[in-house]
Amino acid sequence: MSDTNKQHVLVVDDVPKNLQLLGNVLKTENLKVAFAQNGKQAIEYAISKKPDMILLDIMMPEMDGYEVCKRLKDEMSTKDIPIIFITALNDADDEYFGFKLGGVDYITKPFNPKIVQVRVANYLRLKRKTDLLEKLSFIDGLTEIHNRRRFDETIEKEWAAARRNQTFISLILIDIDFFKQFNDKYGHAEGDRCLRRVAESLKKTLKRPSDFVARYGGEEFVVVLLDTDIPGAEIIAEKLRVNIESLNITHEESTISTVVTISLGIAVSKPLKNVSYNALIEAADKCLYESKNQGRNQYRSVLI
């Protein structure tokens, strides 16, 4: 099994012997195990690598396991990683404090290897199911690309990052021209097929891992491009337009073409401190309206 398909556990303990022992206990062909010997290493690794689970010793110098747990739970990108405390402490107050901070379980030293294996396996199984459900909740059921909920989350996060780094962010709103007439002529089954083909083409056209496309609603789609200025966004928009037209999906009810086409509105910004990402969406929407008003099957753009 490749590392990309393996689940991933981080073991944190300041005693090398304990790390070796837990590594031997957890070593299986389905599991990748990483190690950290102090709290700082653990936090840095968790933020950069996003393990599926953390086994965390409590009694460590400089930064104990409770503080590590607190910091990870305060960090958006790591707050949902399950943490199992491994400790020689067996006081009820210690357990209560650990659970209150967000730990999911306790394993006391000296530990039974079989108990460790079973508990870790159970929580990893639950984590895999939770991750799958979360992934499905962000996918549009018809087109199988990202949905509006994922877009709302993404634009908020990326707008904040662009504002912090003072980089450009581009948003493209896309509307299928005369889609209501398409549905009326060919039926909703063909309309759904058209939406799926358009979504697939948009997704294939975007090449960078950071490029984002989602179904915005109905026959509308949205694209987010990071670190992309007006000329760059216009190049992508034109590729999107040409590739949709090249699908040659017959559309006899369109007044501008014999095939399905799209109109696009582009808004680009290097975000200011007190400006909301809603301004970017509104600007792109105005450009989309202008594209449609000027004859469709084209794009309009603005820098805000």
C-alpha cells in the first residue's frame, strides 16, 4: 500500500525507548508512524503533515502534553485530529482535565500492546468514516465537484490569506447561456448531463493544485484562482469559455450559438484590511451581468 493511502499516526514522547516501543506496537503495513520528542516538534509536525491521530505523552519537559493538546485544538487546521494521551498518571482529575482539553482517550503506562493496538485501530476507523462523511458533505451530488458550502469555506480562508500576504486573488463567476431554454427543449435528464459535462470540462481546464472550481447553484459555477492578476485570470477565463464551446453540446434554443456556451464575470483583488470577500463576489457578479448584457459567450473583468 502506498503512503498516500495509509493512515498516519504521530507518537510524541521525550523518551526514545518509549517511542521505539510504541513504534513497534503500531507498525503495520496499513499505518504510517512518525515521531516527535517534544511539544514544539509535535505542533510543527501536526500543522504541516496533518496526521490522522496523535498519541501524546503528558509528562514532557518545557511543554507538557496538556499544553500541546490545547495549542493543537486552538489551531483551525489541527483541531479535529484525535489525541490519545499516554501517561503514568491515573488520577481522575488528570483524566478529566485531558478530556476537557479535547483528548479522546487515555492509555496508562505501563501499557498493554494489544490494548494500544485495538484502541488506535478503533479511533482510526472512526476517523476514516468521519473524513469520508465530511468530504461527501462538500461535494455536489450531481456534478461531483465542490459545492457551494465548500466554496463559502474556501473563499473566506483564501481571502484572508491573500490579505495577509498581499497577493492577488481572482474569482470567476460562470453561467451557462440560456440553460432554462435548454432544459425546456431537451428535458431535465439532458440538462443534468449538460451540467455534469460542463463541470468536468471546467475542472480539467484548471491545472494548478490550488485552482478551485465549485457549483455555485443551478447552472452557475465559480472558480477561485490564487496569486493570479487580471491578465492571468482572463487567460484562464478564455480557456474555460473555449473548452465549453468545444464540447459541441447541441443547443437549438440558444440565440447566440448552435451549441452550449458560457458567460463569465471576473473580479480580481489584492485585499485591503477592512474589505470583505463579498465585495469580490459582487464585483464578479456585476461583470457576469455585463457579459450577458453584451451578448453572452464572453467575459468581462474588473480589478477592485
